[in-house]
Amino acid sequence: MSDRRNIFWKMKVFLSSTKEDLTDFREAVFEALSAKHEVTRMEDFPSSGLPPLDFCLTLVDEAELIVLLVGYRYGTRAREVGLSYTEAEYERAHEQQKPVLAYVRVNFEREIERQDQSSEDRGSLRAFREQVENEQTVRRPYFSSPDELARHVASDVASWESTGTVRPAFGSNSGLIRNQGRYRREATRRSALRVLPFPVALVNLATMELDQFPDERGGRLVRKVMEIDAGLAEKDIQASIFNNVTVLTSNDESILDQRLRLIKNLSAVIVCFAKTSHDLDRLQSFADVEEKVVAWHPVDTRIPGGIKPLYAQTYTPDDLRQCLLRAEAERHVFDLANQRLMQELSSD
């Protein structure tokens, strides 16, 4: 890396954070870095023909280093993906294997409760902060003043510039399911499933209210649901993602209510995925068909009282990152399909 570190070269640094609660901190970091580096921040965005999210993610793609500040607010959600712009930028950095220097503001738990934001945003912010802490070595102590933060960022950026490494960088992900042989079944069973269909609904509880399912920019859980959908199709299981169920826009029912009615009536099993405790509250929508529901949720969350799914399983951040969640979900649904198939065949 040293061969290009000269007076004519400026490293491209992308500054990612919410703005409203971190204005002074962002300015201090910008001033500390801009003399030596090309710092991109939302305050200086030019006019662009691209949608706001696409433009932000393009800038992440162009950056060589991401500086992430986690404050007390979750921030505005990008309509296309259901994530805040800051979390969407972090997810893009993860996808592109970009190095990230992450910093969390002091008194996090106490102060987020004082912010004027919804309980859903608080839950999403807690989950996002936990995800960052699990994947990055966040500088301690947490930052408390703009000057202190600026000094730490400048020092860490200089260290990264000289070594080309970050504490730690994102681990590589091969995208392969472990022990794939465990999840393969005989061709005869797959053929039979074409004759005796087993319709499956895949529900990302965090995105239920969106008119359309987010694309791959919507975060890791969104991508896993898409991968599970594709994996079940390969096993000849008919799966539909909740937000992609076609409904009548002229109907008096809301789009959400129409989709709920359809999948409850037509699905053999409803597979739900949660990222936060707030997401799990949406399981109440399926209380009247709980015998069809299977659910995956983070290890630090609990299924709310009043609903008893057919099956529930927790997952860890590593399970999500290393494809174990995908593998287990596909295996379980395939096993349920096989059980139904055997019941149908034995009753003839």
C-alpha cells in the first residue's frame, strides 16, 4: 500500500452516521480528516439523478474506508429496504468487504430512551449497535465529545493507512451451506412434491408492511430470505415471499390484510424470521393459525405470550453470517414437506 501513499494521493473516506444527533461530531471528524483525505459526507452531496439510497450506496462502493458513528437515533428509513440509511450503508460495506472503523456514543442505552423516536426505531438501533459490536472492534471508551472523537478517528485512520488493516475487517463468507449433503433428499421425493404441492410462505416480520420486498440491499436477513426462497425452489417446494404476494389494489382491505388472509388460507406452513423483539410482536398477526407457523428469532429474544408456533428456533449472529440459518430453515421446511408427503401417500 505504501507505493501509492504520496502527496498527490488522497484516500477516499466515507463518513456514515445519522445527522440530527451527531452534527458537531460529524463536523469534528470531517475537519480532522479532510486535510489529508477525500472525505465524503451527506452535508456535501451534490444534486444527482439517482434515488437517494442508490446514490449513498454508490459512494460507499467508491470509498476505500468507512468511518461509522453510532449515536442515539436510528435515523430515516430508506423506503426501498426498510433500513435506516446508516444501516443500509453499513450493510453495503459488509457486502463489498469494505474496511470499517466503528465508534459508539457514550451512555447509549440511557440516552436512546430520551430520544423522540418510535419503539421500533429503538429496537432496530439496539440490534444494529449489537451487530456492529459483534463484527467490529469498537474503540473504547465510547466517544463523548467531538474533539475526543476526532482525535481517535484521525489516529485510527492513520494507523489503517500505514498498515492497510482494520480491527477486524469483515470475515470472508463463502456463501456455501455447511454439510450440504445433509439437506439433499432423494429425487423421487422431489418429483412427488411437484404432484402434491406444499405451499410455503416466507415472512420477514420486519418488512411485513412494505408494499414490495426489499432487494438485496435490505440487509442480511432480507438476503437470507431471498436465498431460502431460491433454495426451496431448487427442492421443488412452492414458496412465496410475503411482500411479493399479488393482491387487488382496489380492494377495500389494505394490502397487508389481504396478504395475511391469503397466506393463512393457502399456505401449508408460514415461516417467519425476526431480527428484533419488536419484530416478534408481529407474530400476533398469525395467532389464529399458529399451528402453521414456524419462527426463527435472535437468541436474546423470546416468542411473545399468547402464541405457540408449531416450531421456534433461535439463531446467533454467526448463524446468520455463516449461512447456518439458511441451511436450518431449508432443512426444516423440507422435512415438514416430506412428512406431509408421507401422510398423503399413506392415506391413499
